[in-house]
Amino acid sequence: MVVHSQGRPGSGVGETPVAFTAALEELRRARVRQEVSLEEMPAPQRIAPFSAALSADVEVDDDEVGTGRLILLHEPAGNDVWQGTFRLVAYARAQIDPELVNDPLLGEVAWTWLTDALTAHGATWRAASGTVTRVATESFGQMDDEPGTAQLEIRASWTPDVDDDQTSLHTHVEAWGELLCTAVGLPPVPEGVAAFPQRRAQRSSTTP
């Protein structure tokens, strides 16, 4: 997996920090289920001096049922709000049963999908925040025979607890991949069954 990264223009940042290079290697180590296709994408350039981004699609029976983005931000000098030098920003969108939209517990449950996935993969974190949004669509008039649809969107950010070598960062990527699969309703992978990364054709990429 090749991850796009770029220093923020005008930030005065010179060479890529060793810590960020190590973090990119950890992103490449991540292993996700075969239903999840990972791809590099251009990273935002004005949020932090260094950033990298991944996109993901979840396909079941050739239908795309979920999508997401994961952005890694790095501020070598540290960030008081982050409570660290790295920050992960995640987005997940999934098709759900329209009957679930009015479930008052849906938002709380969806948030636990993220925290439970992080815990299950042995990832530790702090300063987490986010939102859960549910959207229902109904059709009327000449389109009233179209079935109703619903989507769930999860937006979250958190500071990963990593050591000097960032060796645990890949677990956060894997947890994000699991969040996407849980959101679309895929059952957990049985214990002892390996998950493998599924790669799409890469767009033009840059390595540090």
C-alpha cells in the first residue's frame, strides 16, 4: 500500500520527520478484510504540517455498501488539543436498514462500534470526539414505488497512543476497517481466520 503524504505549504517544514516516516510504514502494515478495498488519496495540506490519507470501500456481492476515509495528521511540535503529535480523523458511511433510523440508541451503539474495534485490536487512544448521523430517504409521486433507503455516517477523531517507533499505529487502521464492516452489517471474522488487504489500482502517489 502506498500512502500519499505532503508537508503543508508555507509551514517552513523541511525534511520529513523520522517519526512520520515510521508512521507511514505502520499504515502500510495494516491488514483488513477482503471485503474492504484500500486506496491512497490526496491528504489535506492545511490542517497539519504532515498528513497522509486512505480511502476504503466495502463491497458485498459486487455492491458497494460502505465507504470511508482515514487521515493521519502529524504536528512535530505537538498540539494541545490533540494531547500529542499525531491525530487520526476517520469517516465512515454505510447503508443500513431504514427501520433502524428511528432507533434512539443507534448513535450510541454506532460510537461503541469504533471504541470496541479499537479495543479489540489492542489500540489505545485519548481525546476522542465525534458525531453519528443517520439519514433516511423516502420517494414520492412518480417515484413512490422506490424503496426507502437509509445511511449512517460516523465522523471521529482521536489521538493514538504510540511509542517512539509508532509500532502500534497499524492497529488503529485495522480497527477503522472493522468499524466499516460492522456498520454495513458484516458478521465478525471467525477467530483464527486471516484477513488480507484488497488493493485497488493506485492513483498517482508520492512517498516521503
